[in-house]
Amino acid sequence: MRRFILTACLLASLAVTSAQITPVSNAAFYPYGPGTADVLDGAADDSTSGEQSLSAPFPFFGNTFNSLWVNTNGDISFGGSVTGYTPTAFPVTDNRVIAAYFTDVKTSLNGGRSGYIYHRETTDAAILTRATTDIQTAFPTDHGSFTATSVYIATWHDVGLFGASGNGFNLRNTFQLVLITDGCKSFTLFNYDKIQFLQGSTNSGSGVTGTGPNPAQVGINGGDGIHYTLHPYSRTTDLYNLPTWVDPDPAVPGPPGRWYRRTDLATVGDGPALFCPSSYRSRGDTCLKLHSRPRDYPAAKAICAEDGARIFNIRSQADNEWLIGHLRSYQSRTGKGRGVWIGLTDVWSAGTLEWEDGTAFDDTGYTNWAEGALDRNDGIRDCVYMDRGYGWKWYIQKCVSRRERHAFICARDPAPPEPTC
């Protein structure tokens, strides 16, 4: 049975620490195999290293894990092993996976081997220094003070494909995952030296050519069916080019064959999951914060700017109705009525209204003007607000007035949170 895992064999494999192989000479790869403290897994098919305890917990997708599994089919998982061999497109539920090259790999061959899987956690000073330098050099602005405290290295050396026949026995892949953490942030380096097959003979693949309609998956899956990230080559024939890939994201490009990913934060698509600051509430893809204390327009604008925000713009009837509902709710809670700036002004160019986000006002689009409001736009009255006294319609007044100031709502884009540790 392909999925059956022989526990006794797994336990025995933990005692094996070397094999007579020659590790690749590749600038992207960290040391592995003979001469290191690597564990060598037994020859297997659809198997796993078993649970590997970590002395330094690894932050992953908003969670922290004290153990991991190194799986035959080209991935590291958290919370349990992943022994399946079909690379279902991410995102998927349940499995928390870092997929270096997830496909139907086989390291056993007629009582012998068709590849080797090595792995170890290390706090060796030279390795930590190298990991620290790799991250600081790649991302000097965001992570220039990062200092690695633990590294986990897993290497699939010359591994073969399931169902190989004919020339398929000669096709081999060599790749590596390097998990790096300081206990708060974490990063993974995906390193590639040789890619000669795309998939095994399962899922309509060819055991002779190592090709087929379901190529390997490369990426990260958060396990909730939402959060994930994928390499641009994932599940395409471009996988053959992984060893020459030069990642465009780092400020300083790394060696060919390396893909850098930060792994402590949840990611959506190829970008980090976005959240609103604690003092803001989310509405769709925008973060909003009501300032009920009345201010003149320049002061309101400055307060929003301190948060990297701008005064909320009403761009649709839905926006207008939401804001009216928000103000009525505030009034019912506090007994206070408030007018509110809506982020529309011609202070920059008299007679030409413009939204606070810099886009021109389109008078053919949605508007909610009070009767006679535009007649007041006379070069003195430049800023637009809405007020209960005008039936929640738009009106214009001076941007700075001692007698009339208004509440305002700051709007900003959501952003990835920095971990608090």
C-alpha cells in the first residue's frame, strides 16, 4: 500500500546520519549530508520523517510550532505529516505546508535507493551567521537588524519519481528548504540545484519522461483554505528553470536557484494578509476611524495624515448611506449630532472640486448635494460636509471657521501586522 507508513522503519531511519554521496556544489545550498549532523531518512515512498521536535519554535502563518515533519514528496509540514502525492492547487484546508517541490517522489528502488532526504535543526554559529547575513543582505531596509537564532535544513538529494521506467530511472531532482527564525520572524529559503522531472507517473504522468498535466507545486499553504503563496513557476513547465531563477524581490539578489519567502505572517495570494490597526474598523478593503471631536478641515486632514490616512471620501450611494448610518448610530449612543467632512474640496484649484485621494470630482457620477449648495462654492467656501440639519446632504462652507467645525473619518489601507514577540 502506497500510503502505509512503517513506523519501525521510520524509527530506524533516525539512527542513520550519513550516506556515501557527494553533496552539490551550489552557492545557494547550505551544507548537508556526510560531515554534518543530518538525519538521513530511510528509502521510502509517500512517507515521512516522523515528528521532529524543535528546540526553537518556528513561527508560521500566525502560529508557532514546536515540531515539524519532513515528507518524502518534497515538503515540510506542521501539525502532522503530509503523505499524499497529488499537488492540489493551493490554497487547501488542513495541511500547513512549505512545499519545496511537491509531487510524487520516491527514494526507494528495488531494495536500493533512488535518492536521499537529509534534515537537521542547527544552532551552529557559522550557519546562524550565514543565515543572518542572507536575510539582512536580501532585505536591508525591512530586516537589516534580523539575527537568526535557529535554522532547520532539509535537503532532497537526487530524488527520483514514482513509477519510473526506461529513461525515467535516470531523472533526478535536488532541492532544499532552509527555515530561519529569530523566534519572532521567520523566513524560508527555497534552493534548487537540479530539476529533471515535473511529476511522477500518477495523475496521468509519464514514468518515462517525468512530464504530465499536473506538474509539481512550489509554495506555502496556511491550512485554512485562504492564506497561501505560490512561486510563479509552480505547476508549470517553467519548473525546469528553477535552478537558474533569480528572485526579483530582494533588494540585493541572491544566488541563482533561490526563492526567498517570509513565513511568520499569513499570506494571501503572493502578498501578506492585511489587517486594520486596532483603533480602526474594516469596511471592505478599507480601514476607517471616526474622530468625533470637531475640527476644521486642515486640522482633520493633518490628524489623518499622522496615521498614514486620509479623510474618507464618499464615492457611491453605498458609501453615503453607510456614513449616514454610522453617524446616526453615534448620535443615538451619545445624544450628539455631528456634521462630517467628506473629503471633497477645491482648495487646490478654485472651482475645480477634487477628492482627498487626489482624484477629480465627477459630477456625472454619484452626488448628494443639498439644494443651492454649489451656489456657495464662491472661492471662500471650499470644503464639503454633510449634516443632519441638511437632511444628510452635501453642503459647502469655509475650510477654516471658528463657528463651524466637523467630525471626520480617517481612511487608510490595511497593512500586514508586525509580529509582537
